[in-house]
Amino acid sequence: MQEKNEKEISLDILKHIEDLSNKINKIMAFRAQAIFHRYPITFGLLILVGVTALHEGLKGLMKNFGLLSISPWYLLVFGLVILIITGTLYKKLDK
């Protein structure tokens, strides 16, 4: 009988901790949304700068490896293959 009470108490403690962490997550999500809603232009510009830097960095790497000196058709096919692979992975991981 005492073992049953100990199991119930430990489960109640775990439930309490889980509820507490859910409350903290809700509070933090609310605060994060408020920041994005308060400064949409700032975050939009930061995202734009990040994407542009990533694009230029990849372009520089491709120039160093000589990938941009090949036919544009090869680059097109390569890009399509990458998109197909990522789309297939996304569908498999979604299920």
C-alpha cells in the first residue's frame, strides 16, 4: 500500500513540474511574440541582411570551387535535385 502512495506522489510531482514548464513556455512565447510585433521592420531587415549574406557567401564558395564556371543547365538541375530531396525529406519527417 505504501508503494502505491509513493508512485502516486512521484507522478503528481512530475505532473506538477510539467504543468509549471507549460506555463513558463506560454509566458515566454507571449513575450517573444510581442517583440516581433513591436519591431517588425527591424526583424525583417535583419532577416533580409542574413539571407543576403548567406547567398553571397554561397556564391563566393561556388566561385572558389569552380561551380559557377560550368553550364547554367547543370546548376539548374543541381538546384532542382536539392529541392526534390528536401521536399521528400520534409514529407517523410512530417508523418
